[in-house]
Amino acid sequence: MFSRFERRVDRRVDKFMSEKPSASKAKTGFDKAVNVPEWHGLFTAEVEVSKGVNQETKDSEKVASIVLEALGVTPELVYKTLSKDMPEDQSFELCIVKKKKENQYDIIASLIGSDGKYSLTSTARIERGCRGGHFVNINTGFSQSSKPGKGLGRMLAFNNMQLLKLIGKSKVRLTAGRQNGAYVWSRFGFLPTDEEQTKQVLGQARARLRSLCQFVSADRAKKLLSFMDGLDVTNPQSLWQLADWGININSLFGNKKEAALDSIMDQYGEEFKTHFMRSENITLGKLLMTQLYKFEAEFDFDNPDQVRRAETYCGQTFDTVARRMTSAHILTGQEQPS
């Protein structure tokens, strides 16, 4: 149920969203080296007109302001939260999109390298009146000559989680994608939403391990399979144990590494083989969980094990200070004590 205040906010948003787009796009770039006390120019606003097609709205700043205040956060706070620890010499842009589904919004953050050789985009989806939030995706694009190598994707993902927490979401859901989602989000502390998904992931990983065991000694193979068989398929945290399996594949396979990778290449592709061959730090857990069955995963901020795991993986701490605004602040401009 929505309050009269929330309905009034939605009517204001709809009014601005229904207007024709401006003739020229608002500037979205922002130079963090410049100390700007106001947030103007940090956001653009768009409305989803059809699947995959967004159209910029007139008066982007006003729309973004209304939407974010309705969510209980200031535009400045959103910008500071999502841009935290991002390289200051890069272009960082934000856009808020009103989805066709009522009361649903996407906050899209884009980081573009100063040399134009890499980009990083994340999408956090908020649905008003719902306790949970959705971290839709995080996409990276790197040229072959670009090596950002600063864990930017991990930091941006953590910042999105922090934003959803500040907005008041107690849980976050996402789809752990096939490419490397099973590994990354297990390391992050996400858990499958049902037992069947845990069984699927562990089953695929075990089949892959059996193929790889031909490239190690019989005694070593027995120990590896014993570890895998010891993982409880009814316990979602078993995926954490698998992701944390830290045996280095260089030391495990030695000069048989390329042959081992070739044996499972139909599950990966040449791009992954090249990456795994060049890297000196690929663990067995990562090898087994890359290009696996995708699954729905959930993160609960009230689960201390999940919170601790995310903070350890990202080397950051979730902000526990209540910095949200009440409707009184939005209407009167006076901030309420937390």
C-alpha cells in the first residue's frame, strides 16, 4: 500500500515523464576534481518507451530529484555512494530510468575510462513498496590494450549494494549470470534462492572436476573428488566453500595446464582459455565456477554471515548510519534526526 504522499510524488513524476524530450541532451559528465556544492548536471532522466528503448525526458534534473526524494535519499547522496572509490580522472555518469512497470525505477551508473578503452556500467532496480531491491547487472567492456586492474567492478557492485541499503532495502536479488556469476556472487556472499539451484551448480562443477582429474595423480584426484563430494547439496553456503577453493591451477596441473583446459574448452571458449593460460592467479574454485548454470541469488542485510563475506571480499564496510530522509524533510526541507 502506498501513502497519499507517495501517490502525490508518483503523480508529479508522471507529469514530468509525460512531457516531450528536450531538444538537446543534458550534460551527464562530471569532473570530480571540481568541488560542486550542488548536484545539478550529475543525472539525466529517461522513460522506458518500449523494451530496451529509453527516451530522455524534459527537465531531467527535476525528474531525478522527485524520484530520489521519493525513495528517501538526496541526489547528492546517491552520487557520492555510487562514485565512492571510483578513479577521479574518469568520466562517471548517472541516469535514472522510469520503467514501464508502475513504481519501478533503474539507477544506471556508467564509468568510462579517460582513454576510452574501457567502460563499466551497473544497474540497480528499485521497486517502490517492496522490501527487496534488485541489482540487475554490471557490464564491463575492455579493449585488448586496456588493463584497468583495480577491482572497479567489485567496488561499483559494492556501492550499488550500499545504495540499496541506504534506500531501505533489506534484501537484494540478482541473476548470477553464466559467464562468471556463480563464482563472483558466491564470493560476494549471495546465496541461491532454492535448493535445486544449489544442486545444479554443484552437479555441473563436479562433472567438470572429473574431467580435469585425468591430468593429476590418482591420489590427488581422489582427494579433490573427496572434497567435492563433501559439499552438502542442501546447503546453499556450499557454493561459498567451492568458490573459496584456493588451489592454484598452475601448481595443480603444471605443464599439463593447457591440456587440462582444452579438455573442458567446449564449456568455455577460446577467450577464457587465453585468460586462464596467461593468468598466474586462477584458483580451482574459479575455474570450476566459470561459465556455469546461471541462477537466482539473494543477499540479506540481516544475515551477518552474508554481510561479513561481502565486506571481506570487497575490503569495505557497509554504512550503518541512517541517512535517509523522511517525507517531512522532502516537503519542508528540514532533515529529521536519525
